[in-house]
Amino acid sequence: MKAVILVGGEGTRLRPLTCNTVKAMVPVLNRPFLEHMICYLRSHGVDDIILALCYLPERIEGYFGDGRRLGVRLTYVMEESPLGTAGAVKNAESHLDNLFLVFNGDIFTDIDLRAMLSFHRERKAKITIALTPVEDPTAYGVVETNVDSKIERFLEKPSRDEVTTNLINAGIYVLDREVLGSIPPNTPFMFEHHLFPTLLAKGTPMYGYSSDSYWIDIGTPEKYLQVHCDLLQGKGNTPLLSQARKDEPDSQALRASIHPTANIEGPVVIGNGCSIGSDVQIRGPVSMGEGCQILDGAVVERAVLWHNVHIGKRAVVRDCIIGSNSLIDDGSCVDHRSVLGDNVVITKNSQLKPDSRIEPGTIV
């Protein structure tokens, strides 16, 4: 089975985390987000994956290569200019079979793909769209279906008085190759705004596959932090780092230095080469990258630390994300949903404002 992953662009919604890191390579539990997606697809029997790229492809290809290390075959297809979701798939048409999957590149899910494919075949659909329930559908594309799950209407970002269902387009599709004939070549074209409404108006058999499996769009810092908390607390599945779901340090901590007086309350993941000092308090969910140093008396709660982060003595890091090679000096406090890029320095005894966004290389 083949799948196309729409890897997408530079990830502006995730700034400042993506200033120096390609969105697809942003770490989730210390592994690139795209690696989680690839291993998830492989676990569902999808081992031939096309990556539709339009931004810094060399960083992704340099890490994944031909995919053999992960047990898949990877093909890289570049866009000379952004072609939109449907245009990107059209650009990869020569690599596709008669039936294939498409994934938006911001989605973290454990939806049952085998069941979705069976659903598609049983109904002789040309397009099947995964649907997921959300509390507030006004920020998404709502999909209305009849009792047989046949799609009747699309409604993009409806107002509250327009909402008739909480089922939204989950960004996961099963497509028959023939629908690509309705996508113009080398032209920006979107599934949501162009292809799906056009084919629906023509009477093309389109169905919605509803699922309450775990699903999240990690395209904002808030959701990026949330996916770590969810995975560590067992609210979603990933084939990678299954040991992370423990109320004690992950097995990686065996290759870290932890002072006997440090108090670590899981769930946590601690990367190789980390050093945790005396009387440190770590309260999960916490994901800590390689080479982090947490000095005496510091507190870390509900946080994601990238690689080589230095937390000074008695510093407090809570409910935030900190990029690689950053320094939080002694006595400082970083909390309230703050996000720091790489190589940030928070000087001694500083207190960041809530929801701070600190660009890479900044000294505060």
C-alpha cells in the first residue's frame, strides 16, 4: 500500500520552534514528528511512502534516506512552488497506484487505517475522508453525512449557528487514482476548497469514515505541548518510545546522571547524557532531550525541553517549550505557556511574562 504525506512548508504557526528546524523534524518525545508518522503507517501495512516536499528537502532526506532503516521505501517529490494539498498529490501522480492514502503533514493520530480502507472498498467509494469529532468545529472544515456515511456537504470554518455536526475533516484520505484527473497539473489546488466540493457537485461517491481514535493537529505550540502530554499519559499511541508511558523515568534515563535526592514523578522521557542535580523536582508529563542539565533545586513541570537545555539552580520551568542549547539561568522562572527558540538565554532571576514567544538567539 502507498501513501502520500503532505510534508508542507516552514511551519510558521510553530514559530519560534521552526526558525531553525523544519516542521516535519520537530521532535516529539525526542524523535522527529515525521518519524512517528512513518512508523505509524508502517505498522498499518503501508510501506511505500511518497513525501511531498516544498521546503528544505535536504534536511529531511539527509535524516531518513531511502527509508530502509525504518522498514519502508521513501520517495521524495519536490514542488518548484507551493501547489496546495491536491496539487502536491497531483505532482506525485506518476508514483501512485490505483488506490492510495493521503496524509496532511500536521496530523498525529492512531486511527485504524486497515478499517478505513475496508470501509472505502465496501462502499465502492472514490474518495473516503476520515472524520473526527472536536469540541469546537468552528475552526475546522465540517463534513455533513447521511445515515449511510455518504458525504452531503462541506462547510469550512462555520459560525456557531451554522454548526450541524462536530465531525471535521481529519486530513486523512483514501483516494482512487481516477479522481486525480480533476486536478489541473502544475496549478495550486486544494482538496478542501476545490477538489472535494467539485466532485461532490458531480455526484462522485464520497464517504466519511468517522472515528473517535486519537487525533490532534500539532501545528501550534499549544497543540505541540499537548501531544506530548497526551502520549505520555496514554491518550494516544505511537509505535516509537512505547516505554514512555510509565510513572517513572523512561529506560533512556539509565544513560543519564540522576542525583539520589532528585524527585522524579512520571510520566517522563529523559534523553541520553542528561544530568539531574540534587533536590531537583521533575513532575511529568515531561520530555527532556539529550544532554540537558538540570541543576540543584530546579523545578521542571509539564514541559518539553529540546537537546542540551541548561536549567540553572532553583530555576522554575513549567507549562512551556524550550528549544535546543538554551540557558535558563539560576533563579529564573519560565512558565505560563511560554515558547523559547534555540540558543535563548534567560538571565539570572528573570521572570518571563505569560505566553512569551522568544526568538532564537535572544538574551532576556
